Amino acid sequence: MAPTIRIANEGVQVGGEKKQGYTLTDNSTFIALKAQMGADLSLVLLAQGDIALVNPYGLIILNSTRYPNINSELAEKFFLFMISDQGQTLIGDFTAGGTKIFTPLFGRPQMIRLASEQGEVDYWKQQLADNNMSPPSWVSSLVVSVIYPPDE
């Protein structure tokens, strides 16, 4: 993504005139690049903050029967760490140029317009408890409501 932002920022020659471009990017990459480039990055944000612009990342544990060469025990430990209070805090506290660039989303389906994931959250809360780990504080008392995207 950073190369695309750099190209839009540096511009291209069009009929003897240098013109900058528009691009779509995730906020995290833009903030990190702005911290790195400073005033050399002259592009400005035109839109941000809308729920439609949330760019969620996810973890998937592969099926160890289908993929017998993977370390499924370590994969699950990593998964549990990432959804634990400690992991979600690390995600939420990560900064670039002094700006927090990630939002921890475990147990917050409403932030990404998903219908209730209560069953999934309950399963992983139990897995955390079984491994002597704690979920983030907002998950402990979580009541998930079903949220649907607005009609087009």
C-alpha cells in the first residue's frame, strides 16, 4: 500500500504538468507513512472514521487433520494470546508517529457490521479461561446485539 501512496503523492507527468493522484488506503498505512515521510507526504485525508472504512484483520487456525505438518498447539496458543486482554491491549496501544493505528475488535462485531458472534465469543472466552488467560474487559460483560447494514 505504501508504494501506491508514494506514487499518488509524487505525481505523474501529464501533458508537461506534474499531477498528484487520489488513492484509497487503510488509515494505519497512511499514518505510518506520514510519520516516516513527514512534510514530504502532502496528500490529505478526504474521508475517515466511517464504519464502512473499517479494515478488520483476522486469524484463522488451520485444520490439523488436513494440514498435519502444522503446529496446531502453538497456533492455538498464538490465537489465544492475540484475543486475550494482553494481546488486545498490545494491538490497541501500537502506535506510529505517536498515533494509535489499530483498534482491537475481538468481541465487538458491531464495529464491523457483523451479526452477533456471541457463540464464537463464548467459545473463545472459555478457551482463554481454560488456558488461565483473561479476555479484554469489554468482552467479560459483553452483550452483543445484531446489527445489520443499512438498506442501500
